[in-house]
Amino acid sequence: MADLFENPAGLDGFEFIEFSAPEKGVLEPVFQAMGFTQVAKHRTKDVHVWRQGDINLIANYEPRSAAWFFAREHGAAACGMGFRVRDARKAYDYLIEQGAEPVEVKTGPMELRLPAIRGIGGAIIYLIDRYGDDLSIYDIDFEYLEGVERNPKGAGFEVIDHLTHNVYTGRMAYWADYYEKLFNFKEIRFFDIKGEYTGLTSKALTAPDGKIRIPLNEEGEGGKGQIEEFLREFNGEGIQHIAFSCQDLIACWDNLKERGIPFMTAPPETYYEMLEGRLPNHGEPVDELKARGILLDGTTEGGSPRLLLQIFSETQLGPVFFEFIQRKGDDGFGEGNFKALFESIERDQINRGVLNVKESA
């Protein structure tokens, strides 16, 4: 995939998301339920690799490490992420020149030194140039487990599509500038969602490679909504959710359901009744989507549908949850669903007599 615009750090997608927890036994059941398999362990540290498709999740329990301290402040959560880059040392030098905060990652004898910088809420961004079919970081610093497939299919998810940051009110501009100045991210979406009592503002950024996408969420007026709740429970800014992408979300949903993943409450029937009006001739099996609570967004203008299917888990690690998506030509984040959901709930209220249209007019 060619770069969308100038790519000074040489970004090339996500390599991994790093997690930690105050104790073992919290991360593992969640990873397993989403279809991940532990495939490797670090040669000298208490660090483990879980994988499905081209998605790597790192569980880091190494005592006195940055991940260890992060977990004691925030609980079980994503504490770092690895960005693939074409040249890690060159990228690191460039980022430091641009004002990034360097992070010294502790290494032992004969271990790779991974260049890293400070990210959201104190999390770490690692720069990885050993990945793919060539000699990777896992071939050098880790040992693959015997009898375990190195590239399990799992539940059917293939790549990390995006991850979302929740930030304090007034801090969205700061973190947008962070990604724009250091990595040359560009804003591709901006939306202001208002409910009756709360709301949120979201700015979606994409990297020059088009593979790393990071929306930023900030609490709307009122200060008592879902973003504020996350910040309180998480004890700071951080990664709110991570989205995994697949080729067949209906089949993947069935796999997740069988494994025990709990999903957020499905939308009311009126949401699916309104789909044809919102996305005429979309061609998706509405009954199948409805039975699973899968949301549909995108556009059908121009005669060629560009669609996004998505569904969310309940919170799994403290306030952190996961999103499961299938892209059919749409590069958005399902923002159309916010308005559709709000309208469908209103219509449901009208049908049940809860909302008197004449009185509301």
C-alpha cells in the first residue's frame, strides 16, 4: 500500500499492542475469548505473545518494568503499542528532533534494543523494523511454544484496524498536535455527538501509511458522560478501545459468541427498520445483522455501496473494551451510527408512547 502523504517516520502499520495487569489471570481469559493463542514467551522476561492473523498482543508482567508500573496506576489495560517503521533508528532520531520524549527500554544480554518514545498517558510507543516474513523481534527475543501454530486463525480477525484515545477536556488539540507534529498524521473525521444529557467530541486521525488510525475522544458539555467516566475509572488518559478487522463479521461474531465474549446492548428494532431508508440498496442481510446486534454504516450513493459493519464488546479490562469490524470499502469509524441510533431510540420511544411528539414539537 502506497503512502497517502509524506511519511517522515516511515510508518507501516501496527506491530503489536502491549498489555499489563497487576496480576496474572486477568488478560488471558479475555485474549482467549477473542480467539488469540499464546504462541511465544520471552527468553528472559515474564512477557508473552498472543496472536491471531497478523495481530500480536503482548502480555508484559516483568517486575519493575514500565508496563508493571503502568498496571499499578491504571489497572489491567493497554500500556503500549508497537509501530512498524522502515528504519527504527532513523525514525527514532527524527522523532527526537521533533520533540518526542525518549524512553529507555531495559534490555538484557543479546537482546534487541527497541527504540521507544512516550505516548498517551505515559504509555510507550515502540518503533519496530523487524517484522513480517523476515527475521522478526519474536524470532530473536522470544521462544515459540512447542506444538503451537505460529499463525493461528483464531476467531477470524486479521489486523489491528484502529485504537481510540480518551483524553481530558481541552486536551484533544494537544494530542492531535502530538501525532501531527511527530508522525505527520492528518485529520480525516471530526464529529460532535450530542445526546439529551451528555455528548462527546471526536477527532479521527490517520497516519501517512493509511494503516494506523487513532480517533481522539473528549467529553462534551456537562462533563458527566462516558469519557469522564473512563478517565475516572482508568485514572487518566489512555486507550479506550481497540478495533480488530476481519473479512466476515457475521462468522466472527458467531465465533466470539461461542467463546463467551459479551457484547454491548443491541440497538432497538427500529434501528434495523431504518437501515433501508438510511442506506438504500445496501445489500446486507438485515435479519442476520439484527440477530447479532451488528451495526451498519457507510454510503450507497453513486451506485456502489461502501460499507462498515461493526459491533462492540462490553468493557473487558477495567473501562477498556474492544471493537470488531468488517470494512467493505468504507474508511470511516461508524459515525453515521451515532445519529441513526439516536433517531431509532427516539422512534422506539414514540412507538411505545413514552415520547409525545405533539408535546415535544
